[in-house]
Amino acid sequence: MSDGNGRIGHAYGVYDEQGGVNIGRRFIIDPDGLIQAMEVLSPTVGRNVGELIRQVKAFQHVRDTGEVTPLGWQPGKPILKPRPDLVGMVWKEWKVENAE
């Protein structure tokens, strides 16, 4: 999406007045219009499109199933079912090798 006049950048607080451009930013907005994720980077570092796609898929999965996608989740990898006893104990069920 283009924002030549900076209106969107101003609305989301990512417009650089001095440079006259939006700084590197990414927002994931759900179908209800709620921001689910945002990333703002300095102009010297590029964004990761692969990570953006992974996050969109994760948000879609969560919305569709109510399940939780842990660190580094990829489609087809194990998920977590939210429950009170999981709070602060995710590490017991989710091992780092699951994220690879």
C-alpha cells in the first residue's frame, strides 16, 4: 500500500516529518479492525517478509481455532490449548525444538 502524502503514517505515528517519509513499519490488522501486531524499524534495517507471512498465518489460525501459537510456530507444528494452568508454564509443554 502506498502512502504518498503521509496520511496513514501520521495516523499511526510513524511519519518522519524531517525526512518527509514513513519510517519502516508493519501493522497486522484483523478483520475487526484491531491491530494485532506492529513493528517499527529504523530506515537502515529491512523488514522480513517471511516473518510477516508466518505471523499472518498464526493470527489466522488463532482466530479460526482459538488455539495458541507459541514461539516460532509454523503451520503444521504443535500448538497449545489455552488454559489457566498453562500460565507461566508454557516452557513445560513447549520445547525449543518444537519451534524449529
